[in-house]
Amino acid sequence: MSCAICSADTKTTKYQVKPKECSIDICDICLSQIDQPDPQKLDTDHLRCLDNSMWSENVAVQVVVYRLFAKLSDQDKLGMMYLEDETLNWAKQDESHDIHKDAHGVVLNNGDTVTIIKDLPVKGAGFVAKQGLVVKNISLDKSDNSLVLGKINGTAIYLKCSFIKKR
Ligand SMILES: [Zn+2]
């Protein structure tokens, strides 16, 4: 079996292109690129294979390629891929878009402890969350990856990810 993304003739694994029940056979290297949460650590040499696979007629492959270009922030290639509306919607339902990152790009998880890096007036609560304040046990906002929920002075408030730093 050859990899649906890079066409390497090697051992492949079934990869489900979520949220659909549809899978493609890909090699371990391509899989590691899809699973890599940090865009800085992507293997850009290996991912040159996308220049070929972006023209695949398999929509599941198109979706995966589109998501990888999005992760690479390659706007040119994203613009060159003319996906059908339905395929584009599928491509955008990417779990990795739900990743929350702090001010330094570090991935945040539920239960993390963070430090506030800038004084934040808390609307409605009548106090300022001071720079340097530690907030324990944050929860990630499911609908907005720029926000986490944390408790300050016993009040649950939303914090902007760009104003916090993971400890
Ligand atoms: Zn591959």
C-alpha cells in the first residue's frame, strides 16, 4: 500500500478523516505531521509532497492536505485548492483548530495553572486581575480557542489566551 499523501511505498495506517467515517491509508511520517500540534515543528521537507497530493481526486485526501496547508499557514496553496463547499466545510471541522495556546504559543490543557501577564479589568466583577496573578485549574472554552475559564477571587471569569502564560 502506498501513502495517500506522500505516495511513499511503505507501511501505512488507516487514518480517519474526522468527523466523517472515512479513512485514508497514510505513512507514519504523514501521520506524525497531522498529529503535530506545533506548526514550528512540522517537517517542511516532507510536506513538499502536498504539492502533488493537493490535486488528488480523493476528497478525504484533499481535506487532509488542506488542513496541513492551514497548519503551515500556506495561504497561497490554500487559495489554489478549489474545494467543493461540502469538502471545505469538512476540512474546517478540524479538531486541531480547537487547540488553545498561551501568549507564547504553548498548548494549554484543562486543569493547567497559568499566570496572568497583563492587568485585566474584569467587566462586571469590579476588580482587576493583576499581572503575575496565578490562576489554577483553568478550563478551555469549547467554542472559542482564544478563551479559557478560570476562577479569580472565587469568581469564574474568561481569560484571553494571549494574556496568560502556562506555568
Ligand atoms: Zn506519507
